[in-house]
Amino acid sequence: MYKDISFANPGFLWLLLLVPLILGWYIFKLYYRSNYFVSTATDIFTTYKQGLKSYLRHLPIIMRSVALSALIVALARPQSKHSWQDVKTEGIDIVMAVDISASMLAKDFKPDRLEASKKMALEFIDNRPNDRIGLVIFSGESFTQCPLTSDHTVLKNLFSQIKTGMLQDGTAIGMGLATAISRIKDSSAKSKVIILLTDGVNNAGAVSPDLAADLAHPFGIRIYTIGVGTNGMAYSPVGIYPNGQYAYDYVKVEIDEPVLKKIAESTGGRYFRATNNEKLKAIYSEIDKMEKTIVEEKQYSKKAELFHPLAIAAFVLLFVEFLLKNTVFKSLTGS
């Protein structure tokens, strides 16, 4: 708190050196008197009777010193500086469209593609506190898991709950993209972004990826596409056992990169390929840098005078000291 206090007349603070000088003179006088004072039996008896009053005979000088210190500080005019910011944010609206098809359980990411994608996406959300973000999930069909919201706690809870099997299996990239577009097209934000993450080839849905990309263009929506999957073979689900568990085997990774590149380039976005957890994290970090929220800050400050309480306290102490010296401690001080 003291860093926000300044003095209009700091030169007066040098007068505080008078206070220890006054106290030093007072102490010197006490010892000088004690060396030459001759006590009688009656005097000793009287001092013994006075008890606490005698013990507190130094109170007036203490009050006077405190009062003088307060007056000197008041003359220096302490001032508090109150500052605040007027922050204007121009956020970005972002819809994240995430593939939750069974192939997202492939083990070429740790622990699998879907869980790795969720973890990196949650970190991305944490880095965008000023943006509204929504979530669309898709496999053989698409669904809005969370509309655009600035409540990132709710968004992250809903994000954490997504898993394969929530929708009919398949890879409806066009449908997922179309649903994301419908959620963001009427946004009033100056920047509208869709981040589409998939690990396959469009094989379901009534809307083709090309058509969905064409729908985004008139609304000024930029689409970043991410292809998730290692190069070559991946240990992926190939069927389901009667007990509901997935059967795994090594299969060739197939991602329709030409389509994903075309979607991104036609909307002013960019295509990325994530082959492992680290690469996926770097991709989200790069998108975060490219889509920076505009934050405008204006600084304001105001000074308030703080000497009034000090001056009042000083005069009160001097008045009380005067009363004590001329009443309670009169016989002790010799005044």
C-alpha cells in the first residue's frame, strides 16, 4: 500500500530529525537531575504511594513527540495515488469442431487421439480468457455440445465429457463443419474462427466438406483444419467384441489432406498435420498466436490528500498533553 503514497512537500520530512533530538535532550535532563537529586525519606515514601502515576510521568513527552511527528508529516502533505485501467477487449468467437469417431481411439497418441486432443484443446481454452468459444462434435452425424459462451468453466466441463459412441459412428466432416458454421455465422464479433479436428476421410452426412467451406466464405469465417494421426500405420479400433470392448489392430492412417487443405485455404485459414502429442500442442499454440484478441488499455490516476487525519491527531495529542501536564502530572513535572 505504501508504494502508492507520495509527498507534495517532501523537504519537510527532514524536520523529523528534531524528534530524536528532543527525546535525547529530555533523557539527558532526567539523568542530570537524578545525579544531583537528594531524596528524603518522605520523598521516597511519596513516590512509592504515587505508583502508576509516577511511572507514567514520561507520557506527556511521548505524546508531544508523536504529535510533532504527525504535524511534520502533515506539512509534507502525503497523497495517495489511485490508479485503474479501462480495459476494452475485442474478443474472437471460436467454434471447435472435434471428430469423436471410433478411429479417434487410435493409440498413436498418448493415451489416444481423442484424449490427447481434449487435453490440448483445454489448454488452448485457458489461454483465451477474453473469447467466446463453442464446441461441436461429430462422427457419423454432428451435434452442438456447447454454444458460444464466455463461461469457460461450463465449456471445459462439457468438453471433458465428450467420448466416442455419443453419436452414430462414421466421419461426417461436412456435417460437423456445417453445424459449426450455423453456430457462429450470426456472431457480431469482428473475427470468427472454426478449428476443425479430424483423423479421417469424409464418409457420412448429407453435406460435403467443399459445400460447407463455401457456406463459410460469405460470413467471413476462417477455418483452421487439423489432421490428427501419425504417418503410416496406427494401432486403431477395427471392430467391437460382444462385451462392448473395441478390437485393435494396426491399420493404415488415412486422412483426406487435400480436402482439409482446400477448406482452410478457401476461407483464409490454414491446414496442420499433427503426428504426435507434442506436434498437436504446437499447432494449438500457433493458432493461438495467429488469432490474438485485441486488448486496449487506458490508464487513469487520481491523488487524494491524506494530511487531514494527521493534523487532527497532532492537535488532539497536544491538547491532551497540555491537560495532563496541568492536572494529573502537574506535581510530577513541576509545572
